[in-house]
Amino acid sequence: MLATGFRMIQVKMFPVADMIPSMIMVMPLSWLWVTYVLPLVS
């Protein structure tokens, strides 16, 4: 999100399209974290 913001205000041009695979990986990892790890910590 920070890289996209920098592109919008034209501070630095990050290759946002290169970040799409990482966004696809983060979604299931985030779900696993919220479902299994946070209940153990709380």
C-alpha cells in the first residue's frame, strides 16, 4: 500500500505489478494467522 501511495503522489515509481504474487500469498497467510495463532495467544 505504501508503494502504491508513493506512485500516486509521484515520489518514487515502484513496480506495483511485481507485488501481485506476494499479495496472493499474504491473503491465506493472514487468514491462517487470525484463525489459528491469535486464539492461542489471546
